[in-house]
Amino acid sequence: MCLPESLLQSVAMTDRTIPQRELRNNVAAILRAAEAGETFTVTVRGRAVARVVPAGEAGQPRVDVDRMTLRRLLAEPLDAGLAAELDAAEAPVEDPWPAA
């Protein structure tokens, strides 16, 4: 009997909940298990705080921007209306320790 690929992945990708102490004490074994396809939810005092998942299974897609594109975006001037709104919203900051 041949099982469908999606079923095999869902069976292999069980999510284990582990306390932070177990992650700290068994980090090598947990990373090996994650590399093999397991996912872990790490808890602190019973509250879920992080997930350890196999590489390439990020929760949100990552968008990398190359350095030149980032520089070009940061070099563009602010919209005049936005700049005026930002100036109006920010109170001027005075130096609490003026030079003597």
C-alpha cells in the first residue's frame, strides 16, 4: 500500500511542545530532529514563545532586498506632505545638557 506524499509529510511533521529547559538541555538532539523534519513549539512557564522548524519552512516568506536597491530606496526624498506632517507631529528636542 502506497500512502500519498502529503499524508506522509503530515505524519512526519508532528509538532512537539517542549519547555525551554528541554531545549537548553537537549539542543543538539532537538536540532537534529528539526533537521529530520520535526517541528517544536518552545514554551516558557507553559506559554508558547517560539517555534523550531526545519530550515526552509519559515512561517512568513522572507523578502531579501539587495544592497543597491535598499540604498536607492533610502536615498529617495520624503514626500513633501509627509515631511511636513512628521515635522508638525514631533516636538523639537532640546539638549538637556547644553554646552557650557
